[in-house]
Amino acid sequence: MLNHPTLDKLQQLRLTGMHKALRDQWVLPEIESLSFEERLGLLADRELTEREDRRLQTRLRQAKLKQSACLEDIDCRTPRGLDKGLIAQLATGEWIHDGLNAILVGPTGVGKTWIACALAHHACRQGYTVRYLRLPRLFEELRLAHADGRFPRLMQALAKIHLLLLDDWGLTPLDAEARRDLLELLDDRHGQRSTLVTSQLPVDHWHEIIGDPTLADAILDRLVHNAYRITLKGESMRKRKAKKLTATPRNK
């Protein structure tokens, strides 16, 4: 019998999908009705599926998304100004292919980060590389990279990511070093890679948060003018859930 040697060879070749599919075929009586080409095709399909699943898991692990979210679970019933047509357009992934940006603004708790993570998760499923970073954490990493000599390598790595998700934009005013680093990063990505930003502040207030008028103009020119905008409104989703729990009658 060549069964076991064949399995060993598939493992040595790291063809784990074909290895599993061949073992499955042995226990299916109806498999004998298929031709050699049909059975080989099933083995190849399983291998491709397993490889793509491993690549997806790698992309999701590297993305480090804050929340586990997917577009199919977006709540469109709660009134918060969510444009379902725009979400459907972003779901195609064409904006990432074209190197465009997206901006989500709205009050705290309205679901900005969740929707952003859902878009980022969907991008991973479409084969794009993604990285989630809170803007304060990004500036902290860049400051450390300046100190230990990793800055050029870090900027080069960030510039290559297909979709960079910057959460909590505008919580505090930027200092001079943060402004310069942000401009360099956005300039490296402009027109080539996509940036997704979430913020509690309306875009009209970003200029004053950035600080320096000249650098602010340059930063916003590279981020805002080629961006899709989603403006959310309404009450915090967390408050809504708390109210529902409070209003639920207790069993007597």
C-alpha cells in the first residue's frame, strides 16, 4: 500500500490541505466513482483553500484590530446617520486599490471604531494588508524609533501597508515632532496606500488640533481631499445598551 508513504510525502512538502483531503477521500465510498483528474482537482482545491485561510489568519494577526467586527454585522437599524450605500461602496475595496482614504467622525460611543475595524477586517478578507494603531500609540512608537535608530525602517514598513487604520485622531494637540512625522508618513502613502481615520472632532476642527498652519495644510491636503467621509451622530451605543438593560423587567 502506498497510502502512508504518500501522506508522509505530502507532509514533507507541507501540502497540508492535500494531506487532509486525501485522508477524507479514503473514507468516502462514493469517491471511487470519480476519475483521477476529478479527485486530483478536489485535492488541489482543498490545498488552495487551506493556504488562503492561513494567509487570512496571518493578515488578521498582523492587523491587530481592536475589535472583532465584520461588515455583515453592522447595525443599520439604529438611527445614527449611517449611509448604507457608502458602506456598500467601501465594501468593494476599490478605494483601497486606488489608494484613497476614509474618515469616520462622530461623538464618543457611536460606533466609529467598530465600523472602522469591520472595514479593516473586510480588507483583510480581500487580500489587503492592514494595521490598526491609535494615533497616540503611533506617535509613541515613532518617538521610540527616533531614539533607537529604527525610524527609517518603521516608516518604510508603515508606508507599505495597504490600509492603515488610525483611531482616536485629534484627542490632543500635536507637537512639532508629531506634525513632522505625520506629514512624512502621509506623504509616503499619498496616492499609493489608503488611510482610515476615526475622530470625535469634525474635520473642520482638525486644522487647529494639528497646530502649525503650514504643516496642517500639507497634512490635510494628503488626507482629507481624497477621502470618503462617514459622519455619525446620535446617542452612544453603549448608553443605548445600558438603557435596554435597565428597562428590561425583572422576573418575579
